[in-house]
Amino acid sequence: MPTDLLAIAAHRDDIELTCGGTLIRAVDAGHRTGILDLTAGETGTRGSSELRAREASAAAGILGVTERRNAGLPDAHLHNNDEMRRIVVQEIRHFAPRVVILPFPVGRHPDHRIASELGRDACFLAGLARYGAPGSPHRPEKILYALSYREDPVKPTFVVDITAQFERKLAAIRCYASQFDGAKAAGEIFPTGQDLYSLVETQNAHYGSLIRTRYGEPFFTDETMAVEDVVRLGVRSM
């Protein structure tokens, strides 16, 4: 069956940090969700690829995703080339998602930046009937970029209220003890002196405050969002 929402990221744990609450909320709403980790994280300083695989499996159970797959691309050596695009196209055709979440295309980790570009190009190519990759042609309808922890002057297009899902999101993040226990920074998350779990809560509370809720996850879209009823718009202005 097609996947309603697919999250693609460079490393195991990226999804949990940036949009785990949104995936849980989608599952709560009855949608089918999936995760595609592009690499096994084999060059990471902490843990090992085998340990991270077990942690990712445990986290996926908490997130409630229908399926989690790994593309097997080389960690710290991602490239948006034809060989890697072909692999990601095959995975997108496998999941056949309606909506795809990608990393924001700006970041200090090269893999995060390349994963965004690679994922977007693969989403387009996956719809070409004559593109040489396994699977039936499929092109997602919508691409969302996860904005969590960004320090760039980009205002979210929208924020998802994950108040009811936050504790489960944090539980999924805690599955990665090899990466985060005792850590004060990770990926795009810069240190503030807090432990990483507290820092995640602070960040999610900030984004939640933008929509007048306890916790939130921010997203950006290139397209202007449509509104059907201006009388029912949320978030008070006054």
C-alpha cells in the first residue's frame, strides 16, 4: 500500500530529532508513515552502525511507522549523482508517498545538505516512466522541509502542534543512547550548556509558542499555502 507520509534524512536519528512528533501525529490520525535513512551512520564518532540499527528499530516502533528502510549510501560521502539518485528513486517508488519530508537545504553537516538536494531530485525523477530504476513510476505531490534547529532567518511556513505527541517523540530520541546520552549537541543542534534532551524540549517549546501551543515542529514549503476559510485561521494576532 502507498505511504501517506515519508520522511527522508541522511542518518538514523535525524528524523526523530526534526519531525518525529509530526510522524506520530500522522499515525494518530490514521495515516501510513515511513522513514528512509540514507546511510547507516558508519562514520559517526559515537556508537556503531550495528548499534544504531537496533536503536533505529526501537525508535521506529515508538514512532509507529509502517516501514523503515535504509538506502545503504556511504555516510559522510553523500553525493547528488546519478548512481545515488537511482537508489533513492527506487526507494521512493517502493514507498509511493503522497507527501515527503526532507531536511532543510542549508546546514553545517554536508550530508544534511546533500540529502535535501538528492531527495528532491529523486522525487521528481521517480515520476519519469522511462527513468531507469526499479519500481513503478511515482511522483510525490508535496515536499516539506523540516526547519527544526535552524538558525537561518527563515520563518516557518507552518508549525505542527505536537503537544500530545511530544513525550513519545522524546522517548524515540532516547532510544539513541549511544548518540545522545551525555551529549550537549548533535547534527544541527548547537550546544547551550543543556543536555541534549532538555535542548530538544526547549526548541520544541519555542516553536510551539509561535502557534500558542506547548510544543511544535516547524516546516517550510517553497509553495504558498492555500487557505479555504479565513474565518477559521488559527493563532491569535492580538
